[in-house]
Amino acid sequence: MMPVRQKRKKTAKEVAKHFGVSERTVRNHMAEERDTYEARADYRRNLAGTMRAQGKSWAEIAAAVGGSEWSARALVRRYRTSLAEPTGPAPSPTPCGAGL
């Protein structure tokens, strides 16, 4: 079994330099709770998908979600994928011979 918390291999400073953001931004993201992160990600994905459905340009979407045009495209792709996924529990399989 893997430990719940693993030792980080890169420092916040190294990650910040790699992504072109501040060290504080990296630390904030690392400290953010999972539910908060997922809610923010859902909001950005839904906003991007809704804006694209309204005919907005990639540049407009990118500005609204705070990213690049490529990240806006990825958000819209994930939005469309999420619409295609079933939302309820999967139906349980019928045992062999049941209902006969």
C-alpha cells in the first residue's frame, strides 16, 4: 500500500519556474482542498462550454476562464465529454436465467 502523502520531488520554486507562475501560486494550489479545486474546475469547464455554445471565440473564452486559447479548447472538450457521460449509477447486470 502506498503512503497517503508522498515526498515531493520538486520544490514549489522549481514548479513555478516550469509553469511560469509565482511560487506563491504553486503553494496556494497545493494547499487548496480537493472539493474547492473540483468546484473551481467544474465552474471553469461549464463556463467555457456554455460560452462556446453561445458562439464566443476561443480568445473570449480564454480571457473569461483565465487561460490560453489552448486551455479553453481543452475545457470545452472536457465539458462535451462530461455531457456524454452517464450521471446515474450503472444498471446492475441481470443474473443468468433471471426473468425467464
